[in-house]
Amino acid sequence: MKLYDRKIFEKYADAFEALAEYDRTGRLTKLSYKKRIDITIDAALLRKLKEYCRKHNLKLSQVIEKQIKGIVAS
């Protein structure tokens, strides 16, 4: 009988690392960090993007993050 499944460790590696850090330090770290960046885009495009987000009740950063994930995944 196996006490653990390697696939679970691989799937939740970040969570296990955070728990190991908690064991070492007594402090639990965030599992996911967000980073602020500065970008430069065309003013008209930004206006249209903000309007799109307002109409669809979306956050601008989430729309951009979703698109970047799609680009990076392919």
C-alpha cells in the first residue's frame, strides 16, 4: 500500500512547498503572488478596452491576464 501518490505532489507542488515553509518558519506564505507592471499601449485602444470591461463587468487586469495565459499556453 502506497502512503502517497506522486501525481498529487506534482499537481499541488506549490501548496506542499508552502506547508514545508510553514513547518520551518511558523508562517504561512501566499500560494500565488501578483506582480504590478507598467505597460504602454495606444490611448484609443485603452479607452476601448476600459469600455469593454465596464460593459461586461470585468476587471481590466483579469482580461489582460487571461489573454496572456492563452498566448503563453500555446
